[in-house]
Amino acid sequence: MRVIVGAQTDVGAVRDHNEDAYLADGPFYAVADGMGGHRGGEVASRVALEKVTELTRDEDEVDLAEAVRSANQAILEQAARDRELAGMGTTLTLLRTEADRVSFAHVGDSRAYLLRDGELRQLTDDHTLVNRMVREGKITEEEASIHPHRSILTRALGVEPELEVDLGGQEVRVGDRIMLCSDGLTGMVPEPRIHEVLSTTDDPQEACDSLVREANAAGGQDNITVVVLDFAEGEPGAAETAEGTHLTEQVRVEAPKRPTDTERAAAPPRAEAPSRWRRVAIWVAVALAVVVVGLVGTRLYIDTQWFVGVSDERVALYRGIPTEILGYDLFSLVEITELSADRAGQAGIQWQELPEGITASSEEDAREIIRQIEDDLRPRP
Ligand code: MG
């Protein structure tokens, strides 16, 4: 069996940059739909496919789930390096053709379909909130298709280090057609119409182009990406492209234009929240540690300090420093002497500072000051 490939990606009719990307590098095929403010979405989908390409180039026996997890890691690492990319994420539907079957790994709401004997079947599950609600019987398929939050993902690359990856397989025969697509197609073109176009358009590239056209005609509210694989009679070998197709840029991304906050950027709160909150938590912990070390250090320092001051109009011994911070005294009274502070102040010029506190470097030092005051107040012959 040989594989004939068509592929197309398009910015759509509304968005001003394309965050989708695809890979058509037989035997590996993939669609990634990026999300995230600034350039995040474009970077995330591209990083994912580049990571996959890198892994598949280096090794023959690539574990698809591992490839997806490595892509997840690569996105997290890049997001950690660049603040502007924080919170970026992507879907990834990665498929490998084998002798008479395909294997796939999948995260997100991009889809893989099989068209066989005139029947269209979705091979992947959407990891979306609405799909979960449908499964739980809370809403119907019809309600899901028009739900305002239908693009909120429950799983994506770039969210957490741990990533659950769906794995699947499908035996394939001559005449089968597999389509990978982003939700820019399935969100715009009803499935029966997708089915019709795929069933009636022989050339895989033409099928891709038609589907992209239809999605744009229906509003083109999102980026649209379609990859079609036809399984035909013949020797297995490098995948062929349909006539007129140029897949020289196998990882295809359009150049960034001005950044916008797209619906998808705002849509997956789970995609944004954990990394940001983790970062906030780390800084809060660091700040707390600094404060704690500061407080402990200050406390230790204060406890070694002494001064002689006034309490109840008498000379007194204090531990700490003669000041307060935010209403908290940084000293404690140790002892009140019999000596009158007033008289001490008059007795010697050096004792006039008593009300402010005369600092000492040790308890002994402080007691020596008190002895000197006593001396000065002692009636002289
Ligand atoms: Mg999309």
C-alpha cells in the first residue's frame, strides 16, 4: 500500500495570524492547533511539531506517546524561558502509518477521521469541556456544537508536566482515507458536509482545499488545517503528494502578524492558570523566605542589644533597641532602678539622652551605664 497526501492550512477569514501547524513527513502526520496570547499559539504548535520531527528523525522506533510528552516538555521549557509565551499550549494529533495500519497519539480537540466504504468515523475523542458534558449526559451533541464554550479544552500540551495521552490504532486497507484536521474545520463545517466533500473529491489535495474553502465560506472564524491521507494500491514507500501539492515546508506555519488575544487564547483557563500560579507561588514562597530570614535575623540581632532608658520616670534597663516598627516595640523592659530619670538628666549632660535610650553593646555594658548614673547622683562631699 502506498500513501498519497494532501494538506492545507489557512488563517481563516477572521483571525490575523495562523496558530495551526501541520506535519506531513511520511510516515508521520500531525495537526497542532496552538493557543496563547502574543505569539504563544504559533510558537506552541510549531515547537510541538519540531520536537516530533526531531525525535522521528533520530529514531526509527518512536513511541508516539513519548513523542507527545517530549513535545509537551519542550513547550513548557520554552514558556518558562520567555515570559511572553507563558501559558501557551497546543493540541496535537500525531499519526504514524505502518504496513497495514496507522497508530496515533492524541491530545486536544483536533481530530482524526476514517472514511471507509462511504462511512465517516471519528477516531479521536475531543478533550473539551462540552464533550465531557455530552458524555455525562448534561447536554446533547446539538447543544455542544453551538455551545459558547465549545473550544475550552480539558487537555492540551503546555499545561502541566504530566500529560495524559490518548493512544489509538486502526488497520487500514486500500481505498481508506484518513483526515486530520483542526477545529477550524469541524467548528465551521457540519460533519455531514465534511463527509460529503471527502466522499466526492478523489484527489486528496483537492479535498483539503475544498474543505478549507467551505470553512471560510461558513465564516472562517478560526484557523483551518486539513491533512488527508489516501491509502492506495502499490509499493509502500515514501508518501507521495497529490498532484500539484508542494509539501516542501513540512511544518507549515504562517509568519506572525500583529498579536491579538484570540478567543482560544482566553478560552482554556486551565492552560494558562497552572504555570502562572506555579510561578506566583514560587515568588510568594521566596518573598516569605526573605521576610522570615529577615525577621529571624532582626530578632537575633535585637536580642543581643541593650539600652538604658526611662520607665515610670525612673532609669530602666531594656533589652532590644529603643525604637518601634509599625507600632511594635523592638525592646522589652528588663528592670526598673530606684534612680530618678529626671535627676539623672540634670546630673550629667551625657544622661540627657535617657528618654531616647542610651544604647549599649551588652547587658554588662548597660549595667555599667546604670552604675555611672548612680555614681553621678551620689551626693558628693
Ligand atoms: Mg482552532
